[in-house]
Amino acid sequence: MVNKGRLFLFFLALMFLGAFLRFYHINSFGLFGDEKQSALIAVANTNYGGMGKLLNPPATFTPSDFWESRGIKSWLDADARGDVSGNSLVHDMMLKLFSILFGKSDGALRSVSVFFNLLTLWLLFYWARRQKPNQEFWPLGILLLAVIEPFFVIYSQQARNYTTSIFFTTASNYFFWNMVGKRDQNNTKPRDLAGWILTSLCALFSTYLTALVLVGQFIYLIVISKSTWSKIKTMAIGSFAFLVPFVSWMYWGPGQYFFDYQKDAGKQYLNYLKLNGPVIGWIEESNLINLFKKSVVILSDIFFLTNDLYRRHGKFGVILLVFFLFLVGTWVTKIKEKNERNFYIFGLIQIFLPVLVLIITAIDAGTTTGFFLRYASFGIPFGIFISAGLIEYLYKSNIWIKGLCLLIVITQVYFLIFQIKPLYSDSHQKYTFSENRSKNPYPLIAEKIINSYQPGDTVLYPSKMNNFLNAKNLQGRVADVSDAQLVNLYFNSELKFVQKIDTIYKDSVILKKKDGQKILIFDFKQGKYRF
């Protein structure tokens, strides 16, 4: 018998722990490059390096010019030219809303990611409760594994779209399973169909790669579930409600630039690899060895029981992963209850399909620059379910296997906590290259200018012009406008400060006084404070 009062108290305790792990030090370290891209598109309606006509020297501009409303066309243009061409629409809209409600601090913008990840924690708990309503520890175990999942915690402190897309794909899979995974195949509740359509639409407009989740759903629907023609027809018709706007967006909206952007980026990375050699862990040749290593890393990190084994144990970690997958296969085939067995098969499809597509795209590109867990992270919720299910299965075995299982779980919890710890000091951490950052310098620069500026003064911004890659959208420009953009992000629209980009300066923000005196506002120290 489930004690609902006790279950609720444990649920609250774990959710508070999850919130603490995700909010702790969230405002301590400055936005890194990709986060800046998101902030500029979402909050300021401009892409990174955009607004050339307004900002390029010798033109002068004011914060009022920067924040002037340019209508929906300008916003769509910014979205099309940055952040992989409209790839993060839902997340960007939420960033805009949070900036209005809570301000533009790093913590406020990153809170969007925390918000969606906490929703994912709740959804996994709720889904587990629906799966096994008569068990108390099952949903709590699922929630605990989700609370301490390093990917969830680390990406909750990034103002990027990954936790947003994970929530909507998990919700889409939840509604899909309600329609397809139940015994009564013909009883489709309208709320489940509506929920599936809405969350699938939001998923597609969170990250284009979420289309793979929908492909996985239809593979399961047609190949595994053996659903009735009536069910397949209902879902096929329902899919038009999210496919029509998505296809329209990809062909006539910002998404139409996506494939050109990807093609250009792939070419740039491949050229860099040929000219400069590999950047270990990022830009590497997509040969058999590198693809195998990347696949092992991703698959290991999707499951709680194998997380980080390859990094810690090398070749032995590969053996442990193979043994784990063998155990999973053996356990799943032994499950007598058809719906439960099919649930885990559905989960394995959603885990392996994105990895397979990443392998194919890496072979096509010639490099492994897109081969990271974040692009296959939609399978992590199922990795949690499968890990918890296998633990439950092993724990029912004899005392020796039960003891070994308990030891492995405790050991993994210990190591996963230490994966999270570097996040709070911004030392070298998993899943991201950002480290050793100070507080965001751009709000500090804006504040110093506000306190020092007098009528007749001119703010001079640097133009660093040192691009790692020579992307199409940056070719032919006369100045790097990014520092000016990022300072103006923290001004309000009423200010009339005269500003200008001066290509003489590479790292210094200067306040040129009316009498010609120049005052140093900030020195980026050869990029040390550009993250």
C-alpha cells in the first residue's frame, strides 16, 4: 500500500535538492559564446555579429538606436541568421519572457533551463507513478536518478535550449505512450492526442534534431506495437498539426537557411582539421576509431549505471558497457508483461536512433564536431528508466547479486556527484569547454559607462576581428561588433549615449571625453574576459 503523504514529502525533498543543485552559483560565471548567441537573439532581436548597418564604423549609435523596434521581419531575420537558423524558437521566446519578468542577469536567463529541467523531473516522477501506481520506491528512485543526472544539472546552468528540448520530447513520448502503449489500442483520449500534438510541435521548435524522436515514435508504432490501422491513421492525421507549421518554417521561414548554415559550418570545420590538425575532443576525423570512441562515450553517459565508465576505465569501460547492454537485453526479453517489455524497447529505440544518425552525419561531414551527447540527449530519460528497471530486477536476485548491485549504485552516486562539483567553481567540467570564467564583464562595463558618461562624450568599442573559423556570415565585414552588442544588451532603451566602434582598439572599451581625454573603461586582456 502506497503511503501518499510520505511519498509527497520525499517528492518535495528530492525536488528541493534538484532545485538547489541547479540554482547554486548559477549567476557566478559569465555567459560563454553560445549563451551570448542565445541572449542576443532572444532578448535583443539581433544575431551575434548582426546589425552591421547600424553598428559598423564610422557610424555612431545610441542605446535607443540599438533597442529601436524593427518589427517581426527584423526578428525573423535575426533568428534566421543566427543560432543555426531558428533552431531554438521556443527557448528563445522563454528567454525573452524571463528577461522581461526577472531581468537580464546571467542567472535570470539560465533560469529558463532550470525551469524546464525541473518540469522534466516532475514529469518523470509522474510517468513512473502512472507506470507502477502501487509502488512507492519506484517513482522516487526514478526521481533520484534524474535529480543527480550530471547532464541535467550542468545544462541547467546554460542559457541554451537543451533542457527545453528534453522536456518537450519527454512530454511528447509520454503522451505518445499513453496512446500507443496501453492495452486498449482503440481508446485514444482527446487530451492525450492534443498533448502529443502540442508537445511535439514545441519539441520541433526547441531543436530541429527532436524530429528524430518523432521518427522513433513512428518506428515503434508501425514495427513494434502492431497498432490497428485506425490508431495509425489517427496519429498520422494528428501529425499534420505539427508537421505543416514545421515544414512551412523550414521552407519559407528562418529554417530555410539551416541546411546552408550546416553545410558551411561542416566545410569550415573540415578545412580547419586539414590545415591545423585535430582539436582533441572536438574537431577530429570521423574515422572508425573516433566514431567508436564517441559512440561509447555517449551510450555510457545515457545510462546511470555506466555513466563515465569509459572516461574512468578506458578499454575496460567498453567491456563494462557491452556487459551492461547484454544484461539489459537479457532482462528485457525475460519481462513477461508485454506492455512493460515494449516500454523498454521503445526507450531503446529512442536511445539508439539518434546515436546512429550522429554516426551517419559525422561520416558525411568528415569530422566529429557534431558528435556529442547533447545532440542525443533526448534518450537520457529512457536511460534513467532502463537503469532503474535493471536495478530493480537485479535487486530481486540472490543476496550476492543484490549486494553487488547496491555497491555499484552507491559507487555511481558518489562519482556522479563529483562530476557535478566542478560546475560550482567553473573548473574543468564534463560536457562543456567553458572554465575559469569571472563574472560577466558586459553588465559591469554598462554600469561603469552609465556612471561615467557625460553629454558630449563618446564610448569607443574594440573590434577584435580574430575569428576561429571563417564562416559565411562573417566574411566581408569591416568590424567585429560583438562587444558593442553585448554592452548594449544591458542598457535600457531611453539612454542616448553616443557610441562608436573604433577598429584601432582590439581589447579596450574607452570613454572619450568631450575635451579629448580618453578614460579606460575595461580591458579584455587579449580575450581573457571573452568567454
